Amino acid sequence: MLRKPITGGIILLFLLSSLIPMVSSYESEENRTIYVDDGGGTDCISIKQFGNIEHLNDFHRKKIVSKNVNGTVGSDGLHFYGESNASIFIVTVESSSDITVVEGMYIISIRANGSHVITGSDFGGCYVTNGSVFFGIGGSRSSEVVKVGRLRYAHLKLGEIINFTHDKRKYYEYENNGLIYKATCMQRNLSIPSGKWHFIFTGLPFDLEQDDVKHNIKVWFNFSGDCNDLKVSTSEGGKIYALSYAQFDANIVVSKTWTFEFMLNGKASFQIENTFLYEFLDHPKLNGFWNVRWNTPDGIKKFNMIMINKKWCYNKKNVEGCVWGVGKSGYYTLNTSYLDYDPDGEIGLAYTPHFIGMDVKLP
């Protein structure tokens, strides 16, 4: 019922947009993205007083008493520091007691490997799993800088005959220089149940492949002294997947920034060798629909949602496995369609889904 009345309008919109020249703008900019997230602690707020990475590192070196992973747990807990140049850095913690991270911080720095252009849309953060549960803490997604209501992207693909793209997004040119810098303080006194947990740190621009960038990841943890048998280890490596609306193989895509977001039959596939961790960072929220279908090694999974005036109707049982999930090795295919529409046209609250996934070997 939702798709039939809008299809004609979408095709008309494409015909009108075809009259506009397909011109992309490129702009060189150094260290465009600077992001500091205040996780709620007073020390996090004071980070904003420091002007560069050296000051920030000096501040936290004074706070972290020891960088010894195998340090003895005393009354003040264990102090951990880890650093990696891999695209995915995993800190594994294990204890028979509840695990409390008194305070934690991470810095994700990503530089271009060679010459590349990006739109400024990216993600970076910490994702936690025990092999069945998967959630993010302190992560963020940066959006493209485009005027609200502007037709920034449109795509039409019908068989082998029609394949048209209109791209008016702003591009930034980089050559071996900084793309992303995210310094994030985690929630204080973060408590997770006993067992074995993996803190996974990663990030990537949505426009680039994993090999197009170079990572540097630094992690600090102060654990509670109540975790008497706490064990900490590290590992690294894996495959990152990052898909915005422009990366899906779709029949129709229309993105009128923050006011009208539409995709029909967006497809993606993944050959997973280890553990598959995935989630949609955003989803439609105002008026429209969202359909997700997965073909997985464990069978077909479906999620359907309808939104009317910010009221959502969906089956909560279908969220896990579709909107987010943890899967085993094998071949996965994803198909998604959505519409999100802001009738006011000026507020700019219509969203488009952004998908991230990781193929990682958990210790």
C-alpha cells in the first residue's frame, strides 16, 4: 500500500533530475573531521580544553598509572593501555565476577592511504560482544555536509538498459593525510556480566574500502579492583563493511537531504569467514516504511516497520538478526527498501539507514 502511490513520483523526480548536469565538486581539506564525545564524566569535559593530540595523550598518561597488560590487580584495579595499527583492534576481558570499567577512553585516527575523495560520511567507535550479544558504546557517525532539502543523490537501475546516477554531494580530496579523528570517553562505571567479552575498536569512511586507509587505535581502560581474576588480552585484524545509501546495489535511490529518503530493492552480499557482527546505525523514523530481509546460513530473516507521524509499528522479536546480529561463517545476502519523509520539509529529520559489519575472529 505504501509503495504503489510513490513509484510514479519517484520516476518523475528522476526524469527531472536528469536535466541537471552530473557534476561533482572536489575540495582539498586537511584534517576535516575532529570529534570529541563527552561520555558524561567530568574528565571528559576537560578534554575540550586541549588543543591537540599531544596534550590529550599527556593528560591521559598521567591518569593511567601502568601500561602493563598483565599487571597485578590491586585495590585500585587494573590499568590497561593498548595500541594497534590494524583496522580492527580487539581487547578481550574475562572474569568470573561482574566486570566494571571505571573509566575508559579510545582514540581512532584514520588517514588516507594514497589519494582518495570522500563525502565526509564515516563511522568509528567501540562495539562489544560475547559472541551472542552485540552492542555499541561511545560510537559515532559523521554525516555529509549538505543543505537540508537538497537533492544530493539519485539513482535508477532497471535491468541492463537503464543505469543512471545523479550525484550532487560535496567531495573532499585527500592524499596520505588525516580523514577521521575520534577521541571518545566511555560511560563511567560501565558494568557487564561475568564471562568473556570483546571490546572491538574500528572505523571507516563509507566511501572507501578498508585498504584505502591506514588506522591507528589507542585504548585506555581502568578496571574496578573487584574483578580479582580479571584477564586482559588483545588481538587484531578482520574485514570491515560500511554501506551508506550510495553503496547499495539498488533499483531506485532518492536522497533529498533529511526531508525525503527512499530506496527500493537495495542489495548487498557478504562472504564471512569467521564471526559476522553487524547493525544498522540509523533507520527511518518519521513517516514511511522500512523492510529488511536476510538470507543467512541459518535461514531467512525478515523485519518490517511502518512509521506514521513518528509512531512505529513493528515486531520486536524480529529486530535481532535483522537490524543487528551476530552470525557464524557462511554466505549472507541483504535486501532492504525504505521510505522516510518529513512533511514539514524544513525540520530535516528524515533518515536513511547506514549499515556496518565486521568479519572478525574472536579469541
